[in-house]
Amino acid sequence: MPPNTTTTAAPLRIALVLPGLHRVRRGAETAFEAVGRELANLPDFNVTLIGSGPPRPDEPYRYRRVPCITRERFHHYPNLPMLRSEYCYEELSFTPGLFHAYRPRDYDLTMTCSYPYTNWLLRRPARRRPAHIYVTQNGDWPAQEFRREYRFFHCDGLVCTNPDYYYRNRDLWPATLIPNGVDPRTFAPGKADRAAFGLPVDQPVALMVSAMIRTKRVLEGVQAVSRVPNLHLAIAGDGPERGEIERFACLNHMCNRLHLFDLPRERMPDLYRCADVFLHMSQTEPSANAYIEALATGLPIVTHDRDVTRWTLESQAHYVDTNDLAEVARALQHATEKHAPRAAAARRALAERRFTWPAIARAYADFFHEVHQNHTHPT
């Protein structure tokens, strides 16, 4: 994917906005920060990130901090129209600060993957309103639905993180197909220090990297692992299903085989290196960073068989019907028993060929220039 060699007379001023930036280490936040970092090193971009976490003095982009109430505080709040999950409550609490921090005239282009409130605020009426790009990191339903609050969705460009989203939306919005990425220098095979994580050195370990929410099907992953003798399961993530997962483990003699972590991002590469196999149970994942991180580490991957995962992982995964827990268990056992260095190298080669952040950022750069051109000089 060649870089765009055309530059504007002045750098494009872009704002990447998400409540969790600099605060949490989930897939969307990782992607926004990585893209912002890469673009800030290009001469034709002037990059600002707006989030709720603390500033980091070593980042190449500008950062503005806006407070919010974290979604964990809202796990037991009622689901209401326009407040359908804890994510919406968190985003609503982010909006007042964003209103004061964001001045439309300061930017040529804005980008988010939060709907409804962040999308609405970034498109608020202004004498000079910048172009707006929406990313389908958390799904494409805002772009697809035309009922309820979704009928107020609009964007000038849609970044689709998988081909299903792209083909579904390309006739509705100016769209492009850009997956998530990885830094293969950070996520790479290497010596595992299991003792640092309290993991056994003489038994196999499966890894799940996922929020503990219903759509991720983490509980079903624990159930599948419980069927494989001596297989330990490390889960990096948290969420409202944590208690149910812990109760299942204790009732099914898995207490000593379940290891739960909520780690800073910088420790995640070491945790990946401790695993023998990576497990992802979601059947609706838009574009998981965790897939690509596991690939770059050389791990065998067991995941749900669907078009999106086959497009992402090509031949480098064990594809199963994750509704069939016995099939998942068999795939896990097979993956932990077969260790082929050539197979690990092929997985890493796929990550390096398709998913490095510099290549992903160049695709974003091309799309940003295209959207900005269309916004300022409409045909």
C-alpha cells in the first residue's frame, strides 16, 4: 500500500476523539493512539488526540484531557433510549468537557468511533465545520440503522474495519476498508517469564484478551477450556461478567486454572509470550487488535469460523464453530500439542505483511486527504 505523496499547502489539522484515550488499553483506543502517533510523524499532518486519560510527554501528537466518569461505574444502570449501555453513559459524561475543549475552527477533520454523543458534538453547527470521519471499531450499526437515535448519524467518510462492513456501507457513505494493526517490534516471540504472572511453567496456557461482556462470550471460553485437562486459562480484561466467570470456575474445579489480569498495555507483550494458544470466542468481532497481536507473537489462534476472521487471519488459524464447546476444546488441545516453528513464523509473516501500523496509518492518511478534498471542494 504505497503512501500518498501529495501534500497540502499546510498540514491537515486532525482531531482523534475517544473517551478512553490515554486511560484504557482496549482495541479502539490502541488503534486511535497508534494511528495518531504515526500520522504525527508525517509532515502533512498536525495531530491532536482528545481523551480522558493523563497526558504522556513522550508522544509526538498534541493531547487534550477531558474528564469523564468511567463506564465501570455504570455497569448496573438501566438500559434506556440513547443510554443503552455503560458505554453510552460514559460517553455522555465525557460530552460537557468535550464541548468546551473542542473548537471546530481549529481542525480540518475529526474522527471518532463513539456514537451518539461524540459524533453529534463533533458535527455541531459551526461557521467552519470540519469534515468528520467515523470508524467502525465497535460495529457499523450507527451507519446502518435509520431508526431511533441512529437516524441522526452522519459522517463525511466511513472507515470500515472489515470487508463485511465495507460492502454493506459503500453505497451509503464515502467508505474505505482499513483493518487494525500491530507493532511487530513490540509484539514478537521471545522468552516467556510465566513466574512474573503466576502462571505454571509445566502446563499449557491458553490466553483470552477481551472485555468480559456478553458479546465477547468469555464465559463460553472458560467452559471450553474446562474440558481440556491441565489447560490453564489467562484472561486479560474486565467487565460485568467477571463475577459469573469466577463462580463458574470455582464450581467446576477450575479455580486453580483460571488467571485473571487487568494489565497496563506495556505488560501485554510479555503475557502473550507466556501463552501456548490464543482463544477468541466472539462471533461478531469487528476487527480485533488481539488477533493481530497474537499473530505477531506467533501464537496459534482458535476462533469462530466466519468470513471476517478468514479475511483477517487467512490460513493462520484454527477455525471452529464456537457454539460447539467440544469442538473448541478439541482445537485447543490440538493447538497446544503441536508446536511447529515454521507455523509460528508464517503467522508472524502475515502480521508483518498486512498489519503494521505504518502501513495502516498510510491508508488513513490517503483517506483523510480524499475526504478533506471532497469536503472543501465538493463536486
